[in-house]
Amino acid sequence: MLLTSYVPYDPVATTSPARSPYDVDRAQQYAPSYAMEPFGVPFGLPEHPQAVLILVLGAVGLMSGVLAPFAWHLGNKARRECREGRYRLTDAVRVGRILGIIGTSLMIAAIGLVFLMGMFFFLAERFPG
């Protein structure tokens, strides 16, 4: 059997009805109205300039305890500035602030434990037996 009149299948020409000018694609309907960076972060707001410093202070403060309150304070200050709309709140600020809170809490607990141990040894020496 020999095919002499072959017509290629064109799905657009055969199946799509005439579109009205008011029809909107779903992708266009829900597209954001502002410019986007590749991972969904809006253009325009820069990262907070002390974000990396807050993260480093939080990480070191978690281990040593001395720098943790500074990370907590700077993290709160950076968060306030980001909420005012001057900077973009990044994960480095969030994580550094949380590490500062945890490190400060651990430092306070350690100081309390040392104080209680000192009181115990003082009272044990004072009142033997």
C-alpha cells in the first residue's frame, strides 16, 4: 500500500479554538509583578552588611559563650533594620541571632552552675560532717 497524500499532524491548527483577547494563561495570571532573581528573591534590597559577622559571632559564641550576647544584640539590630525595609533579612542573620540566644543561655546556665558548685563547696567546708 503506497501513501501518496501524506499530511502531517498539526495539533494547533486542528484542536485549538479561536482565543479571545481576554483569555490569560495560568502562568501569566500567577506570575509575580516584580523582577525575580533565580531563586525567588526580589531585586532591590541588599543583604545586611553585618550578616556574616553576626553568623560568625553566633557560632564562636556558641562555643565560648563570651561573644554570644553580641551576636544576639547585633542580630536584633539587623532584624529591626530589615523590617524597616532597608535590607533583606537573610538566613545568616537569623541563624547567627539564634546561635547568640542559645550561646547566651548556655553561658548563663554555666555561670549559675559554677555559682551553685562554689556555694556547695563553701558550705561543705564550713559545716563538715
